[in-house]
Amino acid sequence: MSRARGQASLLALGVALLLVTGALGVALTATHGAFAGVDRDAADARLADSLAARAVAADGPLSDRGRANVLDGTAIRDLRTADTAALFPAARGHAVQFTLDGEVLASTGDATGGATSRRIVLVTSEKTRAYGPRFKNGTRFVLHERADALDVTMAPPNGTRVTTVRIDGRIALRDPQGLAGSYRVAVSPYRPASVAVAADGPLPAGSVVLVAHGETTRTATVEVRVRA
Amino acid sequence: MKMDRGLTPVVSKTLGIGIVLCYVALVSVTLYGGVVPATEADAAATLGDRVLAAGALAVEDAIPNTPTESTHVRKTVSLPATIGGQPYELRASNRTLALDSPVRGVGGTASLSLPARVSGVTGTWRSDRPAVVVIAGNASACRVELREVTA
């Protein structure tokens, strides 16, 4: 009876030690798991972030007229054939892949499964549109779209002089002796410009041709993937 | 018989104390002999990677986005004093930042992603001094220097 009681206290001690060992095991597994769970390689992630920041920076190799997060569509097309390591020296010696909306732009190796950094950008492209309206004195012609610049080409019939071209009510071109030839004028990019022509005779269609140079943008996602 | 019965609790307690002491000794030897140093090395290596990334980011972030006539930037950088209990160095050369530490498994290099107008990156940060990054130059070229502030 007394021996059974002695064993009971020893048994309790054994169970207690077992529980402590179990708790220790759980703690060690959790610690190990925390380190094993560092699946994002810090160096790759850092390089991907840096390259993505460079790609969309205002002074980056792809930026359009020094604007941040605006990429030049032409520069992006050229990136396919350009030397990526020359444009992004930090990518030299690493497997880096640049994609735009899932389409591979440039790569310096197989970066599948590497750390990724994404940026939302605007991609610009040039757009020109020609108009050949019939102008009458006192009527305004409003462009169908906004534009940055306008090429005005005048070839009036013999005996007719184009004296003034007004854009948005302001005089843009004027010559009392008669205007002829091609001129480039800047227009407001914030609303469609209106053009009025003053001439001392009738102007058939095609006497004044307008070519509007505008810019269209689309939203896209740039993704940089790096695997060391 | 009576004296034997009197001894029983003493024997039982001594046995219990002995078992607990043996257990504690076993656990201590296991932990400090292998598990703790391995975890410390893991932590040091991970921290080293992070410090290198943070240092590279600090240098890249300090460079102004738009080139100006006269660029003068001075930014303090906050870095941990030790990795794995040892002081370390961050050295810049050839557009690369290198981490140098006496602890085994800690180190590496990070290539800096800088604008083309940056002509060079030089200097060293020792972890036991306050660190600053100094950028001086003009619109077409600038130099980046890692400096220590003498306290």
C-alpha cells in the first residue's frame, strides 16, 4: 500500500516531465518553422523592388518625358531588342525578367519562381489624326479629340488669301499678305481645340488640312521577377 | 520495520530530485549543445540579409528622383549595432554594397539600382558608429558616399 503510494508520486513526476518535454518540443518546432518559413528571399525581393522602382522612376530609362509612373510606349517596344543589363546595371549577373501585363519585355535569365514586385503604370503612345474640313468665314471647327500639337497646312486656291488662323479664339497664325505652307502650333491638351480660319475668298475642302498630334495612355502592370 | 517506513519519504524525495536534476541537465545540454547555437546562426544570417537589403534601400532612397542644378543630400541611416553579437561593416564599391561580418554565414553583396548620373558609390559604414549617406553633385553627375559620424 505504502509502495503503491510512493509510485504514485513518481508517476506524477514522470507525467509532468513528459508534459514539459512536449511543450519544449512544440516551442522548438515553432522556432524552426519560423526560420524555414522565410520563403521570400530578402536579397531577391530587395533587388526586385529596386529594379521596379528604377523602371517607373521619373529619371528611369523607360519614363516618358520625365514623368514618374508613366512609361514611353516606344521605349518599351525597344526594350525587347535593347541590352537590359545596360539600361538596368543592377540586373547584371542576376536572372531578371521584366513583364508588362504578363508579356515578357526583357529577361536576363530564367527567373521563374523568383521574388516579384509589381507596379501600376501608364503606357503612352503617339496618336495622330488628320482633318480636312471645309472652312467658311466665321465658323469654328472643333477637333474630335484632345491633342498636344496641331500641324496646320494651308494650300488656298489662287486668288484667295488666308490671313488668320485662330485656335480657341486666340490668333495663332496671322499674315495679311496670305498664309501658305505648313505650321505647327501648340494647343491646350486639356480640351478639344477649336480652329477658325479667316480668308478673303471661298475655301474648298482640303485647302486647310489639320493634323492633330495627341497622346493616348493605357494602364498596365509592370512586373519584375528576380531569382539569384 | 518502523525505521524503514520512516525512511520511505526521504528516499522518494531524493529519487524525485535526482530525476528532475538529470532531466534539467539533459535538456540544457541538448539545447545549448545544438539547438540554440543553430537558431542563433539562422537568426544572424537572416538579420544579415535584412541589414544588407535595408542599407541598399537607404542608399537608393537617398538619391533625389529629379536631377537638380546642385544636389546636396545628407540622410542618417539607422542600422542594428551588431549581427550575431558582433559588429560588422557595410562597404560600397563599384555600385555594390557588401556586408562584412566576422560571424560565419553572415555576409553577401547587393547590387545597387541607381540612376545613370550617379558616377560612383564609395565609403564604409561600421556598425558601431552612426551612419549617414551623403550625395553631392549637379544635374548631370553626382557622387554617393557612405560616411560615419564621429561621436
